[in-house]
Amino acid sequence: MTEKLTNAQIAWRAAQDIADGAYVNLGIGFPEMVAKFQPPGRQAIFHTENGVLNFGESPPEGEEDWDLINAGKKAITLKPGAAFFHHADSFAMVRGGHLDVAILGAYEVAANGDLANWSTGPKGVPAVGGAMDLVHGAKRVAVITDHVTKDGRPKLVKRCGLPLTGVGCVTRVYTSLAVVDIESRRFVLREKLPKLSLDVLQAVTGAELLVDGAVGDLIVPEV
């Protein structure tokens, strides 16, 4: 199996499901790419845990204002109406249920919606950070990820083996091979690459994929 979506294509697909005017938090790293692919006529309002609402794209190289950064320490720009606030107020927004969507990366997603997206291993991060607040504060939690690890192990599994970020929190996963919903503690296949058979997809998925109705073709542009 060689054909798969690039990270940019996964991010593009996830962006298509963000409603106009939604308040959105994007996880550090790969998920930040989602902001580049908002559909025409739609404009999300992006939130960052360090206290900015309605920020814009990265500035051109050499024009950064390093007092304006996101939670990943990357330079940002501001859109009209942008707001600054205390770190504690930012987390009050998260914990108070004021975010419509959080889109995060993952090491593992379990069939019951559990998420593991941090690790204390040799290349791990020092702590779970704000993700554990986001996954239980946002109204909808989605994950974007490769379907398998670099050594070919499934990232969609029966049970997470790594420390959990959140319990039963993920509702949709956008991978390099498919779009999978989590319903009633089961993986439900919604879209897959057109040339990929269900048997091959199931072989690289660590839990049963339920087919409930028609499965759409996962077709994305070259981005």
C-alpha cells in the first residue's frame, strides 16, 4: 500500500467540515495547517491557549512581530476585531464550552473515542499541556493523523496503550487513508481512498471498521 494523502491533504479535508463563524482551536504542529484551507465563503475564528482570538496567517519571513505568537511559539498576524486576554481567561473559554471545534494530532485513537496524543518516552513532551482541557471543553473534537505509525503499526486501535489525553472525547478522525467517525464506541467508516479496498484498510486498522450505509470516496485536491 503506497497511495495515501499528504499531511496538507488531510488538513484540507478536515477544514471542509468547519462551519462559517466557528470558534476553533488547532493543536500545535500538524493541525495548525488546517487554517490554510478554509473553504471559500467561510471564515473560522481561531483561538490559541496563550490568549489570542481571531488571529490570522503567519507573517512573511522577516516581518514577524515576536510579541504576537500562538501556543506553538509561531509568529501570527491579527485580523480585524482580534482580542488579547489573560492565559487564565483563555482556559476559561476552553473549559466553559465556548469552542465549537478542537482539531488535534494523535499517537493513538481508540474505538471508544479515547485519545493519546502525548508521551513521556525518549522523544516525548514534558507534559500533556492544554490538550486535556481542549478535548473535554470543545463541543466537537476531531483528530488528523497518518493512519499508521512510521513503522506500520495502526494508530486507530481497540484500546490506547499510551497515557490518555482524554476519555471518550474524539468524534471523527481524518487519516491519510480514510474518514472515520466514532459512534457508540465503534469506528464507523465514512470515506476511504477510492482505490483502497475495505480489506486492505481493515488490515491496517487495529479495531473493527463498521460500515453503516454507503462509504464515500475520499477525494481531495493537490494542495
